[in-house]
Amino acid sequence: MNTFACCFIALISVLVAPVSADCAGASQAVPLYRSYSTGVQDHFYTTDITEYNADTAGGAYTAEGVRALVFGTEVPGAVQFIRLWGNTLGDHFYTLNMTEANAAAANGYVIEDKARMYIYPTQLCDSVPFYRMYNAGGGDHFYTTSAAERDNAVPGGWVYESIAGYVFDAPTGGSSTTTENTPVSALPAPSGSSTTNAALTTSTPTVPAPTIPGGGFADSLPSPSAGPASSPTPGSGAAIRVGMPASYVLGLLAVVALL
């Protein structure tokens, strides 16, 4: 075989070989706990079991168990799922998009740098969509991996907005206190805005959901068209695959063999 053939085969092997770094999967993720307050009408998500237990112990929030798996520390390809709290609306809001987070912060939300969590902005390593819903009647953001729960929440006033990111399903038979078809959070939304912040202090006025020019979602927050807070950089470990169809490669190798 001549030098040209050897070089050609070497080139093909580089093109065909998958280029992928270690994939951070569900085995490296931690439980994401969900609780719900019918008084404030707020879904709360945290990876901190102590925080979760404290919020549900007094009865203000109802424990809904482990609803997904996320990363508790930075891993290649994942982005921080930013947590915000809107005291006026009594709403926890989570987003990958820093532009969206800053816009919400300018309209009454506060970024809470607690129990940091990280999720994928694209579907990697067998992750699943984390659906984002919003209820304008109660000013509540709601997230779930369950398409059934997403759909069943619609009659209660929630509107599907987007895929917030990609997480991992909670283990089957986990600690959830509800079924995905009849979640506590699927209770009908309160009518009107007068009861939206019933559990908040009287010194906090009830106002409509923040309105930001150019908003495309039901919650009036801007669409995360600007992308996530950050994106994987080459060599960061995000799974990257480059290849050719096997039939095409075999054909090229057959040609080389005849050289």
C-alpha cells in the first residue's frame, strides 16, 4: 500500500471516530425536591433536603417529593438553573437564561444564590425535557418532566411556555407524595388577583405580573431567545460527535484497498 493510501486511511479514521468526552449522567445527579403552597400558589424546587423539610414542616407548603434529578455542582455542558423569588407575586422562578433572569430582577424578582443547581440547555446523556408552565391567575411558574402532569395542569389555569432545560427523571417509586396524574399543584387557580399573595405580608401590595416590553411568554417575561447564561465551549466535556454514515466509510475503504 502506498503512502497516499496510508494517509487516506488515517484521515478517514479521524473523521469517523466519535469525539466525545465523559458524559455526566443521572448517576452524578442529585434529587430535586418540589413543594407547593396553595396559599401563595407557588411551586418551590430545591436540591437542599434541609430547606425542603423546613418549608414543608409548618404546613405552608405541601411536600411533593423528588420530581427530577439535576446536578448539584458544575459539570461539563451544564448551565446553572438560576433561582429567583418574586415577593410581590409569591413566585419562585427558574431559568437558564441570564438575560431573562436580569429582566425579572429589574421587575421585582430577586436572584437567590442558594442550593445551586445545573441542568443541560440541550438534550444530552439521556436527559429529558423539563417543561415550564405559568399560571397568570396566581403568578406561579411550574416545572415538570411529566407530559401527563403538564397537560393535566392546563385545566387548572397553567399555560405551557417552553422547555426550560433538560434534566433526568426521578427514580421510579420515589418519595413523591402525589401521582403525576393528580398532583397537588393541579388544583384550580384562584380567580382574580386578590388572593394571589394571601400568604404574604399585608405591607406587600398585590400587583399584576411584571410586564416587560417584547415579552413572548404568558408571564410577560422576555423569551429566552438570547440563549442560556453560558454555553459549552470546545473541550469543556460536552458530548460532541462527528462521523460519517457507515456505508460511505466502507465504500471509501474499498477504494483505498484497490490503490
